[in-house]
Amino acid sequence: MVSLRREISIRNQLRAESHEHDQTYGEVPSVVYHAAEGRHGNFLPQSYRAICAHPEWARRLLKAYTGSRRIPRASDRRRFELDCATSSDALLMNIFCYPRVLHRPRLCELLGIERGLRPEFGFKPRTCLTNGRTDCTEVDMRLGDLLVEAKLTESGFQAAPYRLIERYPLLEELFDISELRTTEDVICEYQLVRSILAAYSSGCGFTLLCDGRRQDMFERWMRVVQAIRSYSFRSRLRVITWQEVCATLPKTVQSFLQEKYGILNHHSRGVPETY
């Protein structure tokens, strides 16, 4: 995780020389880009124009950035989560807001979805709790009946007090809870368990998008999936790498992913721009 964050930081320090940006303090500094004159250094121009043209997508750009205190002159302007070079949300939107990308047969086949769907970012499934209320779970993207969580340099799937996961009435129906990784009164992969519960309760499938260089993510994923009782529901769960996604994309997007994130297409030397 740290080595990947360092690689992306170095790549973006070089790239940011031609874009307005800040840089955080720290051993592994982050580049935080600025929007300027209708462009944004953290986004492909085509994707950024599409985002700005759709109000429901553009609202995602206002997601708060929690690392502002580590930026010089932090009070001179607002920074946002998707300004950060390592933002997995920004990576997700760079790909899935690119014009007509969800009409590409190979990408849709990889994801197991029909062509032409419109992505919904920051989707809230409103999963029922034992007290009759609903939770505030937010999943990064919804594509029809598929929920998608995106990861890049995040350290994991967030830990939380075990009592929080006990609020879900379907917990023991879906999971063998003795197989979930816990430490004292803490559940270690809380975010992933909660998101999978959201997919199960809403009749959706669930896909994790993560980097192929993150073996630790695959191990965490497998620990959670192995605790699921329903083999039929397991078949609706998938982990797909950014590298696999990259192999289905136009050359313009592939080049951007390679330059900015070091995400390489290992399966072909390029995909034509035609659809």
C-alpha cells in the first residue's frame, strides 16, 4: 500500500508540473490538483467535461477532503477529496464518466452488465437495521443491479466496533460470523461486510475494483467471501483489477492510467477508439 502510494505520488509530482496544484506535507506527499479554466489535472478532459455537464455527477466533486490540514496555506481555498491524486473515487469517475465507455462490449462483459447503463456515484442502498431504521452506507458506484466499491491506496476496509455490524438483521443469515476477522470487540473488514450486506438485501451483485499490485486487498477480500454461507450469492461477488478494466478501454484512457497511476494494460497493446 505504501509503495503504491509512493509510486503514484512520484508520478503525479512530475505530471503536476503542468497543472495547478498543492502538495501535502509528509514522508509520502500527495498532489492535490486545482480546477482551472474548465480543466482539472486529476481528470481526463473528456471525463471532466462529462462530469461537469451532469449535476448529479458534479456534486461528487464537492466531497470533503480530510487532509487539508497537511497542505501549506490550507485556509486560502477549499480542497476536495477528488482533487487528490490518489483518490479512488477520481479514478473511478475518470473511467466510467468517459464518453460512451459503458457501450464498450468488452468492459460490459467484464463487469457482467448490459451495455449503455448510466453510473450512479455515491449510491446509498438504505439497508434495513434491527431497530427499523436504515443505515447510511454509501457505495462508490451503482450500475443497474451491480454495486461497485473502488480501492486504490486505501489501507483496508475500515475497522469498527462489532456492535455496529450486529445492527443488521441479515448478518447471521448471510455470514458465518465465526469466520469473520475480529480483534476483541472490533470487526476488521467492516466496510466490506456492510457493503456486501447492502448488495444482498437489495438483490444486487457486488464487485470490488482494486489494483493488481495490492495482494493485501485480495487476501482481505477472500477472508470475507469465505465467511458467506450462500454459495449462490457468492457467484454474484467479484473482484476485478484496474489492470483488467484498463485492457478494455480506449487508448486515450489507457495512456492516462499508465502515466498517472502506473496502471498497465497487460493484455493488449491498445484498444481502438471505435465502439
